[in-house]
Amino acid sequence: MRALFVYAYPLIFDARSADRARMRAYAGAIGELHVLSALPHPHEEQDGKLYLHGVAASRLTRPRALKKRARELIQQYSIEVVSAQDPFEEGWAAMKAVRGTNAKLHVQLHTDPFSPWYVRTGNARMSFLNRIRRRLADNVLPAADGIRTVSKRVKSSLAARYGARIKEPSIIPIAVDAASPPAEPLPAHSFTFTLIAVSRIEPEKRIKDILAALAQVAARYPHTGLFIIGDGRERRNLEQLARSLGIERNVVFMGERTAYEARAFMQSADAFIQASSFEGYGMTFIEAALAKLPLIVTDVGIVGELLKDGESALVAPVADPGALAHHIETLIEDNRTRSQLALAAEAVVRAHLAAEGDHPARVAADLARLLV
């Protein structure tokens, strides 16, 4: 089978990256895989059965540039299936590219664009952009010959919105390595209880709710600390918020780290915390559970499907700092609960990963079913 992925992962062009390794594995299962992504400069590269194509484009010109280059690749390599990373800009480009060809359109959905929070990010620009993306999805998804989601939550959202107007989606979760790296000590600190958050620092991640919760907790437990791994447009605002809440000494912004480093640091914390407004899956939940941490999370992604409130995680409603604060204090005060939650989360996650089988083979089969 010859497949083309229309992606927005520039890291695939780094031969040492995990993204490249994942694409190599996909190529081995598919037979011949081409990956197209927008870059500052054109790029062409072959890595065994993997062909990388970078098209020069800005954020504004990206969809049309991807559409044009994808169509050229379909014709040049007799591409049979075009799989878009999402039903938004990449999905629109893929949909337009396959039109009038024999190639099948496959669309992946890694987030939950039909969550009510998707268009209420707390950032006017992102909320507007996400409304446009929803409209794109309304055109792309009904045109797809196949759809892959990453969780039952996302599949249910699609069913509620489109019903029989779309092909029944498959569910293939995001691949996560079950082996954790050796622990890496957190930066020197004097905290007696440490929380770790691993996330892009963007409005929809609602890290501001974690800071508000920490301010409540620190009033009773002043030696509680929060380490934030990740970066993004909200960092300066959050640093200012920490100062205004009087908890700047309780918060350590560690900046961008590799996935390997983040997982190593997780193992040195006492608990994992996340407050996202929406998620398609929640890969960091899986990684935190594998690091043997108790989890405090919002009701998004695989929560409810895999992680159960009070059994394998402490779950808070979205945008509820008070609930987050209550859960933090529970873990500080109750060592037994902390231990039980961590053990339960790890057991559930390891069973989940074991049941998923050969991920590249499943992805290849999901594409191949479109050609039958």
C-alpha cells in the first residue's frame, strides 16, 4: 500500500526524534509511506520506505500549499490513501487534493473539537480560530472514506454531531511506550509535597486553574510546590498570575523538555496534575500513571473510559480550582489514598497498553480497509 500523511509535525524531519521513529515504524507496516508537512524551507528526504516532503509555507498559506503538493505526490507516486492529521487545515488540504483522483481520504481526530470548551478557550483569537476549524470539520469529516479517533469520548462526540452522515470511526489510541526512563531529580527545592504538570502552556490547558488551586492549598500547606514542564504563549501571563497570587516561590517553570526528560522528571514528583478544558486522549495521563504517580485530572479524554474517579484518579470538573485544591489536599493528607490511586492507575494503564497490540499494524490495517 502507498499512503500519504498530511501532517503538522516538523519534528519528523529530525532523524533522531521520536516522531521520526514512529513514522519509520508506520512505513514498515504500510509498505510505502510519504509524509507531507509545512516547513520554512522546501525539503525532500528518503529514509528506507519513508519519504519526507516539506513544503515552504506560512501559517496563512499552509492549507493551499499542502493541497497543491499533496495532489502532486498523489499523481507522482500513485498514492492510494491520503490520511490527514486532523479535519481542520490539514484535513481540508487532503480533501481537496484527493478530489478527482482514485485516492481515498482518511481523517484522524486526536482532539475533541465538539467539546463545548473547544470554542471557549479563554483566548478570543483561539476561540475564533476553533470556530472556523469546527466549520472545516463539518465539511471534511462527511467527505472522508475513513475516520480514526483516539478515544470513545471523541467517537461519541462524532456520533452526536453527525450520526449516519459519516463513516463509523475506528478507535486507535495514541501509542505510548510502556517502559519509563530512569528517574531524574527535580530542580533543587525545599518543598515537602511536589506536583508536576506536563503540558503546552496554552489557554485551553487552563494552568491558571492549577495556580488558583495551589494558592488555596499553600495557605494551609505552604511547602507545596508545582513544577511545570512545557512552554507556550501563556507562560508570561501565568508567571504574573503566580506573583499576584503570592505563590511565585511555590511554582517552578521548567520550560520545554523532551518527552523522555518529562517522563524522567515525573518519577521524582509526588503527584501529577492537569486541568485541561478538553483532550482527545491524554497521553500525559498514561505517562504519569506509568511513572507510578497518583493523578489529579479534569473530566476529559480517556477519563471515565479508562481512568475512574476515586479508583484510579481524582477527577475534577473543568474550570473548578476548588475541586482541584480539595484533591491536592487529599493526597497531601492521606498517604494510603495516594498509594492506592497510583497503584490502580498503573495497573489499569499497563493492561490498556498490553491490549492495544501492534500499533503500526493497526494503523496500517485502518488505512487498508478503505481499499477493500
